[in-house]
Amino acid sequence: MVRFQRQPPGTALTRAALLSGAGFAAGAGWFVVVGQLTRAGAFAGAGAALLLFGGHRANHGEGGPVDRMLTELLDRGWDAAVLGPIAWVSRSASPGVAIGAIVALCASFLSSYVRARGAALGYSLEESHVSRGLRYALVTTGLLVDGLGWAVWAAAATSVLAAAVRTGQVAREGRT
């Protein structure tokens, strides 16, 4: 006999927001590749807003474990869909932008890994929507105002700082 677990209230809205946010992020990546940065910025911003909305709902009682996992997965997806194409398109004309996008992408992945690994070890590490939202806002603004140079490096600095803070939290909890 198959037993279905009852989903928390609001799960459908949470998942719809998360999956729509991922779709907008993919659209942003497409617009980066075809050189329409303002449209890419609009799509990246819409995707970011939906991912933050869905992530907030998932982490504050409106979603289940699958929704919380989707939040983390689709956050990495936003980074890959937006920062990856920025790095690719900028590699020849603006190597500094390309390197900044790669650093931001890698640091974001590292920060997420440290948080997930710490959680797997039983440490209490909070996922900050502030650092995620700041990273989204920086890259989105860079796309909208044609200022990717400063935007990707600011996003990289934000992600490096988040990884350092989380690493420090894991080290402190490991000593106790």
C-alpha cells in the first residue's frame, strides 16, 4: 500500500514561484547570450524575486523538505544561468568581467557547499536570504545599467564573504 504524505499548506504556490524563478533565470541567460542585457536584467530580477519569495515561503513553514531543497538547487541554477553566460560572452572583450563572473559563481557554490556540509554534520547554519538577495541585486543591476564590471566583482566579494563567515561558523561549532 502506497502512503502519501500530506504536503504543507501553500506548497503549490511555493513550488510555482521557485520553478517560475528558474525559468526567468534561464531566460536571462538567453538574453545575455544574444546581447540584450537590459532584457536579461529584467528577467534576472524577476527570477530573483520569485526565488526569494519561494525560498522565504519554503523556509518559514509554507513548504516541505522538497521545497527547501528546491530553493537551494534553484539558487545554484540562477547563478549558473546568469553568471555562466556573462562569463562566456565577456571572455574576449572584457576578461575582467568574465573572471569576476567565474569568481562569483565559484564562491557562491563554495558558500552553499560549506552550509550544506555543516548542516550534514549537524551544525546549525542559517541560510541568509540577505546575502542571496544582495548577490541577485548586484548582478541584476549590473545588467540593467550596463555596469557588469563592478557588479560581478561586488557579487564575488559578497559570496567570498558568505563562504568565509560560514566556514568560521563551522570551525567554531566543530570546536565545541
